[in-house]
Amino acid sequence: MSITVQEVEHVADLARLALSDDEKWQFAGQLSAILKYAEKLNELDTEGVEPTSHVLPLANVMREDEPRPSWPIGQVTANAPEEEDGQFRVPAVLE
Amino acid sequence: MSLFELRLSEIHNRLHHKTLSVSELTEASFRRIRETDDRIGAFLTLNEEEARRQAKELDDRLAAGAERGLLFGLPAGIKDNIVTEGLRTTCASRFLSNYNPIYDATVMKKLKAAQAVTIGKLNMDEFAMGGSNENSAFHPTRNPWDTERVPGGSSGGSAAAVAAGQVYFALGSDTGGSIRQPAAYCGVVGLKPTYGLVSRFGLVAFASSLDQIGPLTKNVEDAAYVLQAIAGHDPLDSTSADVDIPDYIAALTGDVSGLRIGVPKEYMGEGIDPAVKERVLEALKVFESMGAAWEEVSLPHTEYAVAAYYLLASSEASSNLARFDGVRYGVRAADPDNLLDLYRRSRSEGFGPEVKRRIMLGTYALSSGYYDAYYKKAQQVRTLIKRDFDRAFERYDVIIGPTAPTPAFRIGEQIGDPLTMYMNDICTIPVSLAGVPAISVPCGFADGLPVGLQIIGKPFDEVTVLRAAHAYEGRTEHHKQRPPLTL
């Protein structure tokens, strides 16, 4: 499996990363090598083998729906890069 | 002799008889950090003011005759991916260089309840991705045994701080070996509990189906004490197991007669340094002398574990790290053109190369058209690896082998080659995929560098793992060796 620079750009777009040209070339090479190594898994016949997403025998964990106090807004926004009137400020989304 | 060489019971005895105070213990920790950390680089943030306040409060309580908590007065270092209320938590990432959590992780609440003193936050590979601490955005941590070498990772700061006598114990986190491998490289004890035994609430998520918090200590007894303090069900972590917590300290009987040990041939073959293999064989002789018996076992899917792990852990990471968007916390790129530009540039400026590489790998493995070929395939292989362990544990009480294939490598030696770096985790990753507990204990040296013995147990059978490790430690002097850190 070889990853092209175009594929790297596509994946970077999905991952919301802006990569430099150097990074794109570097990742194309490194990801190709890692995925080539991962092809090793195809040596194994996994037909009918259940996938393990999680080792514990847990399904949905339920709890009572009891109201609890929320964090004060001032604390929630305390780490925000930009904050205004108790809200997170971002660039305009709508034109 | 350093105060931190004393056994926990002796420290508590001296505190009880007022020949030692918590403030003195706390100052001893800060003094040692001042003397050594310019060479080691274990700490990212010190908690001096609050630790002194906490120490004084504990001394006052002691003077008033109050009951002592399990870890009363002990100076603790905390890996910097465990959130600490009001104390900067960076995950060794530029992205979180200014992040001050507004709450404590559950393990921090438990440490406070046990009355340990938080000394500061420890260096690591960025977001716990790496095995050398070279991926810290701030500075690398150096191995106290040889400062030209890595301490291992990702909990490298935790292992180095304990080895250098800067703290009495540390907390780390382990996803594919990140407690055990640095413990081995630095000659200390590191325990990865069964997945689900310790709450992950407040542990900044890397790979949620694998991450687990555990102790790094100078000896097995201390590891049992710390585990006792932090284990237990937490309603805030729906994956934390609702199991009864046994008495881990009472489990340290020294008796391992009749213990059945399996030694995986895959952990003792190609790629394992001959000196490391030799130390493991010597350790097995010690177990024999105590009435335990060992034989070779096969964990046939071991060679597929690293590939499966990097696909699964990176996929989970790519999803978990989506939260770092430059809106609610962390850094934000200057003058973004629009919201998308803000996300992209904040993340690209905030994350280091290994984190980007794993986000890219994970995003690729989860993307349309590749999910079945990579992600689902890796999950199926995970099932096969787990079955290897299930089968072995039908015949054996514990599985023993090396923690890492080699001793600590040189700084810079592997940083350009991700795949070689990933192979250092060949003996720890299968254990993580199976979710079972394992401890690394010092078992001697190779070329003057510490070697770790890995003892792996059945799910939630930390009692047997700790008992075996403690009995072995009691027959050897390796854990008493200290790095030659001259002042």
C-alpha cells in the first residue's frame, strides 16, 4: 500500500490539519511504510472472528437521570482563547 | 540516606513519632528536584505553593491526632495528562501549554483523600504518543542511569522522577506499554492495572479502549499501596468496572510455592537482546527456588500485535483528539480567515509530528473504503490476541517475560524511524490489547542499564501479579540499586 501526496492532502482535510509541503511528503513516505507493515494482518484468516472494540463485557451503562448543578459559566469559559458574554467566540460562520 | 529510601511504614512511623514532618518530606522532594532536574528534565510544572500549604495542613492534622490516610504525606508526581484542578496540565503539548483544568481527575480526588502531596506535573511524550519522551513539546526527559539515553515513554517523566528520588511515587498512564517500558528503562516498578480497574475520568484520552492509569514506585509494596488508593468503580467513567477491590497489601505474603508460570517463546526469541533474555532466565531460576514452576508457552498471534495496535490506537486517537479545535481551550491560531481555517491552523500549530502522524494514520484507517480493511481487521486480530491470553491462563497463573526487548536506547537514535520505535513495545502491546494487568520489576542490568521483568496476570487478578512480583523482589537486590546521580 503506497500513499500518494494527494491522499495525504485528502486525509489531512478530513483530520482538519493544514500540512506544509515537507510534512505531506514525509507523511506520504512514513504512512506508506506503516500501512505496508500493517498488511501483515492479512496473513491471518479472520473470517467469522468477532471484532473486539472493548475488553470488558459492558453494554449500555445506565444511571438515574437526576438533575445536578452545572459548572458556572465563568469557569467553563476560563480556558477559552476568546470569550464574550459567557460564550465561546469564533469567526463568523454565516456570511 | 535519602528519606525516600525509607519504606512507607517507616516514614509513617517517623511521622507518627514526630521525628519527621510532612513539610520536611515535601521540602526534601523540592530540594532534590532543584539539585537534579536540570539534568533529568522530569518536571513540566511544580506545585510548590499548594504542596507546602497541603503539607502544613497535614502536619496540623497529625498534631491534632487525626487519622492518617493510606498515602499520608507522601510526595507524588503526576503525569501531565491527568487533569489537576488549578494546576497547569499540558499533555506535553504546545496545544495545551496554557490549560488550567477546572476539575480534578478521579485519581487526583483519591490521592487527596489518601493524603498524598502533589509535587508537580511530569513530562511525557505529547498526548502519551511515543516511547522515549523525545516527543515532549517542551524538552526531553533524560534517563537518570545515563543522561545520554531516553527514560522510555510515554510516562518517562514519571519513571525518571522516581528513579532520581525526586518524588516518593508517581502516577503514569499506559496505553501500549507507557508505564511498564519506562519503568524497565529507569529501573523502577511500574504497574498497569486491568483495563477498567482505575477510573479514566480526567485522564486526557489517547486510545479509550486501552488507556489505564497506574503507579510507578521504587518497590512492589509501594505499588500495592498506591493501587489500593486509586482503584475502584467510578460512576463518572462508564467503562470503569464495578468489582470488589481486594486488599492488595495483604496479598504480599511472599509465598509463590505452586505458582504456575508460562513463558511465551515469542517474548524470548528474535529481536530480544541476549542480555535481557539472560536476566529473565535468571529471574525464572529465582521463582523456581521459591517453589514455582515455569514452562514455555506460545502466544501465537504476538507478531501481529504491533500492527493491530497502531491501527486501533491511532484510530481512537484521531477521534479523541478532534476535541482540540482551538475554541474551548488550548491555543488558537492568530487571525483565522474563517472557522475551518481556525480549526486547521490551531491544530497544525499546536500538535507535534508524532501526534499529527497518528491522527493521519487513524483518520486514514477509519476513512470511507478502508474501515473494513484496516480498522475492523485490527479489531478481529485483537480478538485473536485476547484468545491467546485466555488460553494460556487456563494453564498458568501468570505469564512472565521481558518488559522491553532492549535496555534504554540513546536519545536521537530512533526518532527518525517510527516503525523501529514502535517495535520497542512488542512485549507490552499484546498485554494492553488483551486488557490484562502487568507489572514491570527490576531484574538486573545489561551494560549498566536496568532491565525489567514483566509479570502478566489474569483480568482483575492484580493480587497474584503483585504477590509474585513482591516475592521475587524480596529475593533480589536489583530494586535497591540507584542511579549514580552525583550532586
